[in-house]
Amino acid sequence: MISFEQVSVRYADAPTDALRDVDLTIPAGELCLVVGRTGAGKSTLLGAASGHVPHFTGGRLSGRVTVGGRDTREHLPRDLADVVGVVGQSPLAGFVTDNVEDELAFAMESLGLSRPVMRRRVEETLDLLGLADLRGRALAQLSAGQQQRVAIGAALTSHPQVLVLDEPTSALDPGAAEDVLAALHRLVHDLGITVLLSEHRLERVVQYADTVLALPGGGAAPRYGVPGVVLADSPIAPPVVHLGRLAGWSPLPVSVRDARRQAGALRSTLSSRRLRRGEGVGAPTSPPRPPVPATAPVLRAERVTAGYRGAAPVLTDLGLTLAPGQVVALMGRNGAGKTTLLWTLQGSRKPVRGTVRVSGQQPGQLDPAQRRSQVALVPQEPSDLLYLDTVAEECAQADREASRPAGTIAALLAELSPGILGDTDPRDLSEGQRLCLVLAIQLAAEPAVLLLDEPTRGLDYLAKERLSAALRRLAGRGVAVLFATHDVEFVAGAAERVLVLAGGEFITDGPTAQVVLSSPTYAPQVAKILAPDAWLTVEDVARALRVSA
């Protein structure tokens, strides 16, 4: 169904190929998962399959890509619309209408389908993706996760033979992600649709994949095959694979269910070592983080009610305190109000009532420069804060605005995401690379509080480890960190406290281990595999076994 024949892609002025020597065929009715480091060429490969590369992106494509027998060099993306449905990394950038129902119908109108067919497919898609309650809503008023589901639905309604999806679950809460992936699985198995899907959160997706295409980057040849074989020695792999390597399991499992079948001996070993040390079987396993000093909170929100004009409040009488040096995760389903809360704490959105104070000052009453020195926010769409032509210019401008020595922000960016060239246009960076650039810029002012909205979108596992380490370093300097996320694996390794938001209020507030282990929705893979014992990460297990992860 999708054939790559010695395909390489190089963008204008780029020193190396974004994609090199891809030669393989993905058969009809298969779900192929594309994996690789941030910037390894995953989006380029998907764009080549949909015809967007090079017709929309520019650059030079050598070799040949055919989809359903059509050569993408000779057919523009519009000529492939009846064959290929596309969902990009940024759903809002791809919308062409104003509301949910119109967006779902647009592709079918372009293909000239009859009104009864369009009506039936819209209703089926609304039910399939849980969008029925949003059918009349403006797209701009939806949360990022809701927008992502609409984008997937818009691609599905035209009943394409091939679906190309770039990180389709990155903005979805765990429950919504499972629903979307289950729907894709049904499309593959029941209708024979071919799905080419890129995703960094492999723990969500790999169990659904028939095959994996690994892009190592750096000019190395891609690897293609069944998941267990391709991921066996890949540095980019979900926790279940890393745990299987640590335990020496064979065959290597790629799902929690398969791992649990092999985990009996490992559970017994870990339990016996705990008992020898005098610990309870259910005791938390992570080494205790440095205690947070018993000082006055650096951020205090009291009885905060916030929302949008003409609508019911999103947050109601919310109270929150953050201590210096705390790293706190904010979780909750899509549309729960996490983004609204962050912007209210940052001061750009004024509460209807209640107060927010950071170091005794109200952020909403400060000018932008003063506010950045108190509380910084990295938004869901990092590109909203980028406006210069090169990465080097963005870093230099941030140095000047924060009165930092030249090169300070560039050095921090190199820690967060190595290998980004200074003369690169920020618009040419991957989603994860843009996020790292904005994070480095926001840290220039050395804020007392750092807020991050879905900071792991677009980041591979190694990049997330670097981000987690960076947050711990900030906490060690007394910065309070609050990040909203759906990434349970990142929460397990990075946060010491978890807040769960629902119905405009906090329904849970407690230590990470206590919160995530009590919920099958928020439990990380290692916890599910080794239950009922309380293990959160592969690093916890490796530490207990006295070997390196």
C-alpha cells in the first residue's frame, strides 16, 4: 500500500539529509509505528507518504514514494486526498473551518460525497471519538486534546485507505488516548485501513503495532520489522522493553500483559530483597527526594474562580500552594481546566474572583518584564513565543532581555536538546525542539515559579530524561515547578507531588507514588507489571537490584 524506494530527503540549505535510504513496503491493513529520536526524520517520512514532502515543505526528494499505486512526486496532496488522510502535530494549524461539525464534514464536501452519506459519517465519527457533546463548539475554544480528536475525526470521515498520523495521542489524556488507539485498531482490523503513525509515547501505542520502523538518524539505515525485534536494542523504547532487558526476559515483551506473564520471578526477587531490608512489600521504592524546606509558599492561590466570558466557570474556589523547590504535576482529563489554571497563575488571565500571589505579589498586576522574573510559563504551542528568524537570534535576544552573559541561553538549550544549529529557523524545528528552545528562553529571567503546559509533547524518552534532570536542578535552586501533563511515565520519574483536576476543583493532592499507584489510569507501566508491589520506574527496579538501568 505504501512503498518507499531508496527515498532520501534534504531540505534547502541543510547540511545533511533529513531522511536517508528508506527502502521498504508497508502492506495494506497494517499499523506501522514510526519511532526515533526528536529530529530523526519521523515527520519528514510521514510527509513523504502524504505528498506534503516536498510539495509543501520544499527540499529535494530522491527515490520514489507510491501510495495506493500513485507516485507522490506526480500527485499533489489534493490529488491523494481520497486515498490518504493526514493528522499533523498541530491540529489547530490544519483546521479550515470554525466549528467541530463543519470540520468533520469538510473533507467529504471536497470529495463531492452526498449529504446523506456525509451526515451518517459525521454522526459515526462523533460517537467513535466521544465528540458528540462538542459538535457545535468553536474549534478555537476546545482544549488541545479535544482539538486533536477533532483532527483525527476529520481525517477519518472521508474513509481513506491510508491514515498518516503524527503524534496523534500527544495531547490526549490516558483514557482518551486509549479510545483513539482502540478506534484505529478497529479500523485496521475491521476495514483493512493502513495506518502509518509516529508517536513518542510508545508505552501507549506499541502493543497495537503490527510493525515498527525505527529511524536512528545520523545517516544510519532505518530498521523495519516486528516490534519486539526492532525495539530489542533500540535506545528509544517504552519502559516495558527496558524492564524486559533488565530482567533478561525472552521473548522481549512489548505489552504490559505479556510482561506480567514473565514477571513472577522478578517480583519474588524484589520482594525478598525488600523484606531482608525490613521494608514492607507495598512500600514506595523511589529514593526520597531532598525534603522541601518548611518555608512560606512561593505561590499561593486562594478561592480562585476563573473561566471564559459567557460560559460557566472552569475553576471554582480553587486553592493551591507551591513551596520553593517543589516539582508538582497537574493532571486531569482533556478540558478539565489545566491550561486555564496555568494562565491564571501566570497572571495573563485574571480570575473572576480570588487572588494569586507569587512571592507576595500578584502577577496580574505586574508589567511583563517583572512578571517573567516571578513566574514563567511555557505554553502548549511554544511557537507562539518565537518571532525571530534564527535560533541564535532568539537565544541572543533572551540573553539581552534578562541581562545574562552572551551564550547563556544557547548553552542551556544545548543541555535540553543537543545538536540544534544556531542558524536554524525556529519554524523548521520539530515540536520537541521548539519546546526546548522556549523553555531555555523562559528560564533566562530566573523566575521563582516555572509553569509548563504539556512539556513532553514532541520529546523522545532521552529528551524527557534531560528535561526531568533540568527540572530537578531548578528545584535544587529553589524554583517551584508546576507542569500540566498527560504523560504518566514522566510524572512517575519527575514529580514529587500530583494534583488531579476535575469539575473545577482538585479531587486529588498527594505524593506521586500514592496518587499514581491508586489509579489504573495514571499508573506507569512498571507499576502495572509489578503490582501489587509499589514500583514506579525501571530506575527504581535497577536500583533495588543494584545494577544500572
